[in-house]
Amino acid sequence: MLTSWPDDPAVAVRAYREAMISGDEALALRAARVMEAEKVAPIDVALLDLAIAAHKGDRRAYDGALTRIDGGALRILSPVLRAWGAWDRKQPVEAALVSAGKEPVARRLAEEHRLLLALAGRRMADPSARVLLETMRAPADTRIAAAELMAGRGDEANAHGLLTDPLVSSERGKLGRKPDLGFGVSRLFARVGAELVGEGPRPLVIALARTALIADPGNDRARLLMAEALAKDEAWDAAIAALEGVDPDRAFAHRAAVVRIGLLGEAGRPGEALMLAKGLATAKTAGVDDWQVYADQLIAAKRPADAAPWYERVTRVDPPLPWAAWLQYGGALDQAGRKDEADAALARAVALGPEEPLALNYLGYARIERGEDVPGSLALLERASKLAPDDASVTDSLGWGYHKAGQTGRALPLVEQAAMAEPANSEIADHLGDIYWALGRHYEARYAWRAAALTADDSEQAALAAKLAR
């Protein structure tokens, strides 16, 4: 389309955004020139030119792109970009960093990169840098960049000590990198993109991730960032494609595999997700995270009996994990029909998390469904409701508990409240129908069951159909 309408700014904008997602650098550049000519270029176009220049080592083009950034909305990046440009020329970097002034974001980035530049220039010992990073509570991306530099010169001990974030598993792959201009630019763009990915403008995050990859194609952290940004828009297939270039021998490979499993599930490809998860869980290097991911996928595949042993393995790690591990193990046992074992595991979850409404709710609901210790089960559900009064599922459980205990009049307003809060929840709608029916309000019961049937899964449809037929 851009070839057919080379001067159309609307086509150019769309072409540019799609090119940044897919990594078509030539198309992105063509579209950028059209947008600039028509004066509709977004603020991130200058980043594209600067990233290309950084990767190629083209200092003149780098300076030209930096001048354009200076005059735009992304000028908070200029002090760090200018400092890396000076470092590349073996010039002092402090004047550029000081130009951040009092602007808080620019100053914070300058502080972080002052340390990275000192490591890159071998002007700071690794142990000192590690202490400073921990003192300043540096974000994950800055710590990872520093660890890459440390590992790049053989200091694996300090590099590993910095990596407290699950983004990277350095014990499973190579981490070290040698610094250059592209490295510095790429880490800055990925750092800012990671800050914005939660709530920031998605096109800008995608542009930051893509230009980080252009500046340094080996920055696998930027591929993870790209996948996360695309997943926020539910572009599952594009997010999966963004992870394809992750180096299987480097430290981000494991995290990329875990993210890929989740994306495959969201994309409606559960078979692939389960196969990949099984491969991770059964590998010689497998750990607790891999067992957890595989068990989660087995639950998603409605195979709780197969999931239970993997959840049990998670509960046996040292040091012990908190209540949530036991809750998942107990839930799998409960779904598999192993009620006594489930009760013991769920009770363990409550013992470890006595103020956790999810644990209280699950144990209380499971017991009252079986008619066991009705007063004690209601007490658990009442405590869960007091701790999480706005949780529709907890409210529904308490109402259902009252109904099972013969207090149907007391149950009704609670389950109605839960159904209003979550009208698409089939279980709550089903409970509401049962309660209406018990109270003789048959028309409303049928209405609630029909509402439940709209969102119920296949396993629930037969029971709902039988109720409606009755």
C-alpha cells in the first residue's frame, strides 16, 4: 500500500507501526521519511535513526538523530545518549550526564547509566558497583545490564549476585556482553520501555523495544519486552513471533520459554503450550518454576490428577514455599476427586496463610459442599468474606454456604450481589438459579440458569440443561 500511495500519511503511519512490530527496518525507514515530509511523524521516529546509527557506529548520523531528540518530547533521554556517544569517542562523559539537571526522570536515568558507563570504561570495580546498585535500589533492567558487563569480563560471582529478578536465569545460559555504543543505547531504550509497558502508550513501548533490538540485536531482554507489549493488546501470535529470535544458549532463553507457554495458551494453542511446558519440567535443569508452569498447564487442560504430583513436588522445595503452593496442590487433588488428601493440603494452606481469603474460601467451600463441619466451614467462609468483602467469588461462596446450611433466605442477597458484580460468572449464576428455585421463584431461577449456560463450559452444560428441562 505504501508503494501504491507513497505520499499518503495515513498509510505511512500504519506501515510504520506494523514495520516496528514485525522488525521490517526498511519499511519502517520508508514510512518514517513519508511521515516526516507530511509533518505527522511520531516522537519515536528519531529513535529509529539513532538506533541504526548506534548499531553501525555511524557517529555523524548518531549526532544528527540526537539533535532531533533534543528538541522533542523524548529529550529526557538525551543526557544518557550523549554520554554514551562521548564514551564511544573515548571522551569524558560527566558533562553530558550532568546536563540532566533537576528533571527527575532524566536525572534518575543519568545516575543509573553513570554506573554502567563506569563499568564499561573499567573505571569502577565490580564489587563497588554491586554495592551501589543495591544501595540505589536499581531496577531490574539496570541490574541486568550491569551483570552483563561484569560477566563479560569474567566476574560471574558479582554478576550472579545482582540477578534477583526472574527475568533472567544466568545459571542456564551465557550472560556476558562486551560494551559498545549499541549496547548502551539498547539498554537505555529497554529500561524506559519496561517502565512504560504496564500503563504507557503501547506504540511507544513497541518502538522502544524495536529500536533497542536494532541498536543491539543480541538484547534478548528487548524481545521479552516486545512480547509483553504485544500481549497487552492481545496480539498473541505477534507476541509469540517476537520471541523467536531469543538465543537458546543465553540467559534469557528460559524466561522466554515460560512466557511463550503462556502466550500459546492465550492464543488457543494449548497442545503446543503443554508440550513445551512438559519439556521444561522434565529437563535435567528443571526447577520449581518449571514444575509450577507444567502443573498449571495440566490444570488448564483439565487434567488435575496429572497436575497434582507436580504441585506436590513444588510444595516439597527447600526453603518451603508459602500457602499458595499448598492451595494449588489441594485444588488439584480436590478436582481429581481425592477429597481427603485435598482437605489436608487445603488445611495446610490455611495454617500457613490464616489471613489469606483465597485459602479460607477454598477450604470452607470444599468442606461445606461435602456437608462436613458446617459451623466450622461457615466460620472459614465468613472470615474470608470479612477479609475480601469486594471479591464476588468469596461473597458467592459465603452465600452458597448459608444455602447448604439451610439458611437460604440469608443466602439470597449475597449471591445476588455476587451475580451483579460478575454477571458472566457461570458458577455464580448457577448458584443463584438454585437458590431462586429453592425459594419458589421458578421464573427467576430459569432466567439465572439460562444466563449461566451462556458462559458455562462443556462439562457444566449438561447439568444446566437438565435443570432447565425440569
